[in-house]
Amino acid sequence: MADPTPTAAAPANAQQRYEVRRADLPLSCPLPSMALWNSHPRVYLPIEAEGGQAKCPYCGAQYVLVD
């Protein structure tokens, strides 16, 4: 039987700055498209409440809301 979980295409925490759109909300780090096997636990970031920018407390990645 095949694994029903989709395979993530992007490596986790590969960049220090990510641009995200409102369609990506709710925002979590790592992003759903990132592989989780070599990353930190998923944490949700309140980017709208923080003026359109948020920083991950685990890896320090900076997220910027662009729309």
C-alpha cells in the first residue's frame, strides 16, 4: 500500500527569509511544503498580528507577508 502522505518538495530551513501570501495563512514554520524529518517542531506564527513580519523562535527564519 502506498503512503498517503505527500512528499515535501522543499528542504526545511534552507533560507533565512521567506515571502508568504495571505493564501498561505495560517503561517507555520516549517511551511507545509517543507520536509519535516530534519527540522524543528512545527510552530504557528501570528504574522498578521505582528505587522506583516514574523520570526521563527526555533530557527530564526524571517517571514514577510507580501500581499
